[in-house]
Amino acid sequence: MTSLGLDHTDWLGDTIELIGFEKAGIFRADKPALVGMIEPPVTVFEQAGNLNVSDLIVAGRDYQVSYSKDQTHWQLSCNTFNFANLPRPLIPIQNVATAIVGLNLLGIELDLSSLQSLCSTISLYGRMQLISIDDEAQSVNAASITPDSVIEAQPKVPTGLAMVDVGHNAHALNYLIDTIKTHPKFAQIKQIDVVLAMMADKDIEASLKCLAPHVRNWYLGSLKDNKRAATKDVIKQQLAKIGETNIVIHDDVKSAWRSASTKIDADTLLLGVGSFYTVAEILSCNDVKG
């Protein structure tokens, strides 16, 4: 189990405690259970007891992550190993740490050199993925993007940074903004332009409130042929509700991305965000120019 957020509430429950209990249902009797969330709700511990796990390993209690002073490297330590001077990847470090601990629990031998190489190159498709807006983007089908779809190719970086992220709730977007504000790769960034489309069944207002203090311009477009998607007008209304005015409307996400990409410069991050479908639309563009 990695993190917990108020998402998929129709299936999992409307509180962190209920969601934690449901997600902990993946635990198995007489097997170790690994929780990557620091201070998980008590229901996770209750479920672990109900399912008679052999051991419960919890982030922050049984293994710890710390950062170098300049935020460029990190360290993972527990009672059985210590890995220091790991490069900071553009995916959640807490999840990377949890994966490493999981490999160790499986008896897989790890060494510092391999982990350093991995952290230097690994990226997760659609999650904090840097892309080029000068070259043709790779065509992607929305159904093919999952949290486990990993690519290990180094992204191309244009003069103005461009990135896509499938974050679609307040928890994920808060982490995204924190990464942009602290990761050395974004040191030159002074402003963010956002291309956004979301599903209607998400907490759109809470998500927009996370992004709003950091966004210069909003570019909205509809996700065509998607009955679950919120319309661009609904999202515009939500932005107006929280006082946002720099809003540009386009027919679809691709048009919004192409328009936004013509206006970024060296200190601007162009961010496509809000849904797996939004990211898939952007990555399917094959004629985007910087």
C-alpha cells in the first residue's frame, strides 16, 4: 500500500479510515504487509490484525527517508540496510523507497550503484513526465496508461519546460506542486501555465484550489467522446468561483495544449494535468511546436 487520498469514494468510502481499511484488504495471512504512508489510519492496523499478516512494515516507523541539504539527493534507511546519496527522481520518492523495501522483503539483493542508476533514469509514464514540445510526441492510448506503466527513457527538455501529470485529486496535486517548488530540475521556473481537463466525478474545486496559487494562465478544453468528463464550462465556473480570471477556452485539450505551448519561455513550466485522459490527449499530439 502506498498513499491514501479521498478518491474513488463511491467504491472505497468517504473517509481516509474507510479507504485505508478497504485498501488494506490486499494484505494476506502469514505474509508481510508493507505500508508506504507515514502515520496511516488505525483502520490499516486493524485490517492487518484481522488478516493475520506475518509482519507490518510502515513508512516513518520501520524505514525512513531523508534529503540532502540541496534537495538533489536522498537517503533510505532501516534496521537492515542504509542507502545514501540516491539521485532524486521525478516520481514520488516515498513510493520509490517503499518499492525498494518491498524488493528487500522479497529477498532480492540490492546494491547502491544499481539504485543510483535507477533513480537517475526512471520515469513513470504520465506522472511528472517531462516532454518535448518541439518534437513529435509519442502517440498514446488512454487505456494504456496505468500507474504501473513505466518507461526508463530520458525525457527531452525544451527551452521552456513542459510536463504532464495524471494527478486528479488534491492529494496528488499538492505533491506535484511541492515537487515543482523543491526539485532542482525546476529551479528556474517562475510561473506555471496549466492545460487542464478533469472527470466530473472528481472534487474539481479542491483540486483547483491546490493549483490556483501557483498558476499564471489556465487553458481549458473538452475531452471529446468521454461521458465522464466535466465540460470546459463547468471547470471555468469552478475557477471563477475561486477568483481565477486568466482563463483561455478551446474546443478540446489538444487545441488548448498547442495554444499554450506557443507562449512559454525559459522560466515557464507548461503543465498538462487533471486526468489520465487529459495526459493521453496531450501525448497523442504529433504536431505540437514549441
